[in-house]
Amino acid sequence: MSIKIYGLTQCSTCVKARAWLTQNGVPHEFIDYRANPIGSADLKKWAQALGGFEKLVNRASMTWRQLADALKDPQTDAQWLALIAEYPALIRRPLAIYVDGSVSVGFNEKRYSEKLGIA
């Protein structure tokens, strides 16, 4: 069984993560979430697993910084989901869904090694 990696095809961090997984023999499936949008139920579940939408969304990104100020203060899950639907690049990359159902965002070799049991 493989882990799922959600991201953007041209994202340099996603490219690094995928190369690292391949180099370490970790089976994985990559899903570009612009071409294949993530469903609201999954986004909500994964945001909860991470500790909230604030952890799922990259508020330091250029996409976030370019948002109108009125959009930068979502108060409900529905508002977060609408924002992500309109601006999918807001999702931190890569978003990894492991075989055990746990979730992580970003790429860090040490964290991936620990999570996947690679010495």
C-alpha cells in the first residue's frame, strides 16, 4: 500500500518529496490538486487531524498575501472550504496521507524518515 501525496506538479518542495520517496523505495501516489480537487469532506477531516485549517493553509504564501484582506479571516469551515476551492494553491505542500490515515504537511527528510521507519 502506498502513501498519497497531494500537491502541485511544478512545486519544488513536492518534487523534492517525491524524489526522496522514490529514492528510498517508498511507494506513493501523487495527486495534483489543481487537476483533481480535494473533496470538502477530506479537507475538513485532514484539517482537523492537523489542528485546524490554519495548519492546512499556508498563510505565508504569495497566494495568501495577494488575497483581499476581507478573505483573510475565515470564521467557519464553510468559509475555509470556499477559500480553498477558489485558491487551491493555499494548501500547504506537500500534503501527505499515510497508510495509517495520519496526515502531514510540508517536507522534511527527518520527519518523513521517522514516520516511514527509514533509517
